[in-house]
Amino acid sequence: MAASSSAEGGPAAEHSADPDRGTASGASGTARAAHARAAGRGRFARAWSHPRLRIPKRVALGLALLLLLPPLTAGVVLRLDYAGDPGAGTQTRNRDALWLGHAWVDGRRSEADVDALARRLDGTGVRDLYVHAGPLEHDGSLPHTAYPAAGRLIAAVHERLPGVRVQAWLGDELATEKPDGMRLERAGTREAVVRSAGEILDAGFDGVHVDLEPVHSGDARFLALLDRLHALTRARHVPLSVASHQIDPLPGLHSAAGALSGHPKWWSQAYFARVARRVDQIAVMSYDTGMPLRSLYGGYVARQTALALEATPKSTDLLMGLPFFHESKVGHSAYAETVAAAVRGTRLGLSRTDRTRARFGVALYVDFAATEEDWRAYRQGWAGTG
């Protein structure tokens, strides 16, 4: 029917034969659409300016500022913490440490590997090796079969790296945030951990390095365990070392984080100090920070260094952790968390807080994930070698 109507000169034929009429009709439609949009904007503006919305608007603005300003302000502060140049003399004090994986004590590593490790550490400030001898069982025990090659490793390190101590890295996951794990509220479990530490020392290790996670800020059971362990290591004339959580960058933030997420990430500075007073070494796990940029991560490390220096007694070795690993996951960006940024942040924090602190160093986590670039950044930025 459309073809017949057009051929007979009906309405369809008129519209197709008169281009001016079609243009005028389109312009009229565009004008009507523009008028409708303008009218809609006017109605929205009148509604938005209605007196009844004054309080809701203020609430909305307040919420926006509450959500946006803290991250923006924190970003600016951390970027400023990363500014400037580290002071002279803020490099290794020859008290650094390196975390080593379990392969070193279960027989997978050879004499040639020890030779390569000795060459790697030559000229650095590494004095302690935290060798993974666990993990501990949830009841605090540790089978002797977990570290069959420990004696051979210890003898080889003492021969090839005189003065370097081989500490046993003992760790486990605590049942603080889920049902499974070690329960420090059980006195029998704490005593079993102490017995395991004694057996490790009997095997020839030069010290005990404790890494139990997650320890919540204020946990008195953890402090009680450290007291018992320190009595043991002091009697054996060897060091007790501990891996620590980061320090609350804002007072009370650990409580707020715990209430919101069930995972209070940070320790209060006061609790950090209580832990530091009970050990010979404390190594801050200053990685997995959630920072998206290197400058923010470096500024965060500078701030952590300053907070830790303020809280650590001068009789305790303080070590800041360096990320010698490259996985990207929630809370950790391999792009942002680099060794170079961590070293620079550590030196800036040291420069501003206690430049002459003698008992200070860095701890490298972890040997089996490290790259040549990690080692180069550590040597050039901290160890003072190329």
C-alpha cells in the first residue's frame, strides 16, 4: 500500500518531493526537545533549591566530605612524608636480617646453595637469617622431622658467613579471626610453644624468631608468651626476635578497623612498645599496606619508621621490613610496594626521628621470591654498595 499511495501523489509523495518541508519539520522537533530539556532543568533547579531540602543537602555534603576528605588528606600527608632527601649516615648499621624459606632446613638446599647465599650477602649488612623451621602445630608443638637438615645449614653458614646468626623462624596462624588456628588463651599451648623453642635451640639454632598472626592490639596472652620465651632465650644467651604488625597511623584506628571489618590491622603504638620491651629484636612487617602508588607507600613507610622509633627502646633492635616479593593481591600492589620506595621511606623516617640510632636495620622478606632488582635496590639504597 505504501508504494501505491506514493505513486498516486498522496501524503508520502509530498513529503519525499519537498525537502524544505522535511527540514522545517526536523528543526521544529529539535526546538521542542531543547525546550523540554530546559524545562526539565528548571524544574530540577527549583526542586533542588526548595527550602525543605536545605538540611538534606547539608547532610549529603557532609557525607561526601566525610568520605572524600580523609583519603585525600592522608594522601597529601603521605606524599609530603616522602618528600626531601634522606640524611647522611642513614644507611646500614650491619644489623639487617633476611627471611629464608623452609627449603633450607628440609633438605632441598645444597652446599652449593649456601655458597651462593654467602656470595649474595657479602658486603651487605645482613647479620641474622630467619630460617623457616615451622610452622608450629596449632597445639604449639613442632615435630623434629620438620627441620632435618638444620644442623648442616647452621654449620655451613657459620663456616662461610662468620658472625651471621641462624635464627629459627617459628610461626602459625592464630584463631583470633576464624575457628581454626593456635589458641594463645590456652596455657598448655603457650607452654608447648616454649618447649618447641627449647628443642629448636637444642638443635643448634642461634635464636628464636616468632611470627604469629594475626595478633590483635592489646592481646595480653601474646605478651605472656613473649615473657616466657624471653626467659628461655636469655638463659641460653641467644636473641628473641618477633615479627610485628604495623603501628596505628591514627590513634584508635585499629579499634575502628576491627569494629568495621573484624580485622584490626594495626597495633596501637603503646602496645607495640610493650612488645618491643619484651624482645631483643622487633621486625615490622611494613608491607601489604594497600597503598596504590610508590610515593604513598614510601611516605607510609617513613611514618611507620618514625612511629616505631618512638616506641622502641634503644636496647632493642628495630628492623623495618622490605618487600622482596611481587604478588599482587588485595592489600598489596607489587607496582607500589617496591624495595626502592621502602628503603627511601625508611631512611627518611630515620633521618627525621633518630638519625643516630645504632640498633636499627631492615629485614628482607623473602629470599625465594626476590629478584635481582630487589637486591640491587637494597645494596644501592641501604647497604651502600653497587
